[in-house]
Amino acid sequence: MTRVNGLTIAVETPLSDDMRQMVSELNALLLSMTSEDACHHLSVEEMADARTTVFVARVDGRIAACGALHRHERGVGEVKRMYTRSGFQGRGLGRAILDKIITAAKADGLRQLVLETGVIYVAARQLYERAGFEVCGPVLDYPDHPESVFYSRSL
């Protein structure tokens, strides 16, 4: 766990009431901006799978941001469910969580991280590119879709 000036980032269960609320909020936001066939959500139950580690940022105890590492076969990890609530944006929480995901993936011996995000999610794309991710073709079993962009990063 990381703790600095009221901020904590820790591995948490996605099955808590506040995580369920945040994931519901995230799903609604994504579906308001992207067509349903371009949204590839993990439910909180799927996030509770042993292959997934969920990182949660809290500010003074309030849930502010989250992100997850979902492990696949052949040394591939996937960045999932990255979200920072609007009142907490601009504080570097997304980058801090992404750094935790990258560190965990390296510690697990994964060789590559991949992700899918929306073409219109400019802030997310900038975050990934600043962290060394590069645009690539469709990853894993995702279909090619005009609203999606795919990223990959070697570890």
C-alpha cells in the first residue's frame, strides 16, 4: 500500500459497495460516450477472479480512482477498468495506479501489457502513451472497431 498526504493506493476487492458503485458509474459514463459494442467491461464479479488484481486510490478514505491488471496466457497482462472520478482528476491518480499495474506485471514475470480504450478518450490515450504504450492492432480477442484503439507495451 502507498500512503501519502491522505492518499492511499492499495489492492482491494472489487466486491465492496463503494467499488460496485464506482464501476457502475464508470459503465454508465462509458456507455454515454461509446456504443455498446465498443465497450468491453469486466463486471465486479469478473474482476474478483484470481487472475485480476484491482488497485484502488482513496483520498481521505473516499474512493477516487481504480485500475486493474488482468492476467492472460503466454505472459500477457491487460490493463482494465482505469477510471478516476471527475472530482479527483488532475492529481496524477491514474498514472499512480498505472505505475502499480506495470510494477505488478513485471513482478509476475509478464512480458507484455496490452489494453483497449476508446478513440475519443484523449486523456486516457495520453496517459498510456506517456507510460510507454504504443498504438497497435487489435489485441487478445477484441474485434477491430472504429471506436477502439489498442495499445501494447513490452515489459
